[in-house]
Amino acid sequence: MGHIRLGVLPTSKKWTQVVALLSDNAGSEAVAAASARAAEAALSGAADDPIFLRAAWLLTNLPLAARAPECFEAFESLGLDLDAPPSLFALTGAVSGALDDEARRTGDRSDLGEMAQMALVESLAAAIEPQLPSLFDPDPAEVRSALGKLSQSDRFASLARDFFTRLTQRSLDYFLSRELANHIGIEGRFPSDAERRAFDAAIAQHCREASRIVEEYAGGWYGKTVWKDGALTEDAVRRFARYGFKKIRDELGRRRDAA
């Protein structure tokens, strides 16, 4: 991907089919499936995006860093700029900052990379917040403990699924959002904001269901790689990230063909 933007090709045959489905008030699953098909060409190379791969590196290693005896040094080794044991806000800010630094270092700032960055920050917050005793000024030690618990295979599997769900949803929305604006209004597909929100929720659910296959894969991979092999290498994480993204694209394709 590099600096290349995903873009939308409204004159392509596949995208014309998406527009037709929206105009005909087709169900959200049919629209999601057609959108995934229209996006396939652009997303097929997205797994090589350096920021996506760096986000996957942080996704897999942050829970292990939180469990390290010298966790502050472990966080620093991952590129997180922290002056003290982090609050949740400071942690997610440092994660986002580390990905910004990677983009500046490589000179690669892509749409997919930005979506991966947002997906990672949101997934970490969503996984950690429910484990904190209070949303008001939780102790950094509690944040560290909650993050460390994500190194358990089942919890990591849920975290990875959430990350890929959010990334996939953002990818589809990237293509859909520009066209959806043409269908808002009294005589359009979305006569009110409520209908548009319901449609967005249905697309999100479609992505959530498609990502189940990633959850099954991620838990087994993490347990084997961390607890059997004893470490996570960049090559192992790169293979995991690419294969995970491929699995969810394949699942979207399977759902499209079955529709």
C-alpha cells in the first residue's frame, strides 16, 4: 500500500452493483457483501501496509509487556513514550503516538494504516475499561493488570477479533460512506438519521459475525506461539497479521457467494 490511498472507483462494475443495491433498498447484508467484493482489489495488498503490521506488533506484544517484571522498560522497547506507569488515557495515547512515529519514520501514511491505528486504540480501550474498578482515575497498576490479562489466549482472541472487526468495518465504511450521502433524504434510502444509524449498526454486525473465524485462529496461534515457542518474533507476527486479514476477507467473500 505505502502512501497509496484506497480510493473509490464509482464507475467500476462492482461498485455500480453496490449503488444499485442501495437504490433498490436491498438488505444491509447484501450491501455489505457487495461492498466487500468492490473493495477486494484495494484491500488485497493492505496486509503489507507498514502501519497495519506495526499495529499488529503492538496488539500482540503489549499484553506481554504489561506482564514483564520491568514493564516500563518493556513498554519503551515497543516505542511507547511514557514518563510514568500509564493511565488508560496515557497508554492509548502512547500507542497512537508510536504508530505516528512509525509513519514518520517510514514515510508511509496510508488510509489503511490510519484505520488500523484507530482500530487498535479503540480495541485496547474497549478491552481494558470493563476490567477497571472505576472509570474515574483508575490506578495505573490496575491498567497494567487489565492489559496483562489480555495475554491469556481466550482474551487475546477476543481482542484480536475486535481489532479486525473494527478494521474491516472502517474499510467497508471508507468505500460506502461517500455513496451513502447520495441516499439521505425523504425520498432516499435513509429518510432520517435513525435509518442511517440502523444501517451502520447492521454493517458493523455483519463484520462482527465475519470476524468470528479470526477469533478462533488468533487464540490458538497466540497460545502456541507465546507459550510453546516462548517469544513473538516480527516474522511470526507479520504472518499472523497477514493471515488474519486474509481469513476475514475470505469469510466476507464466502458470505457474499452464499447470499
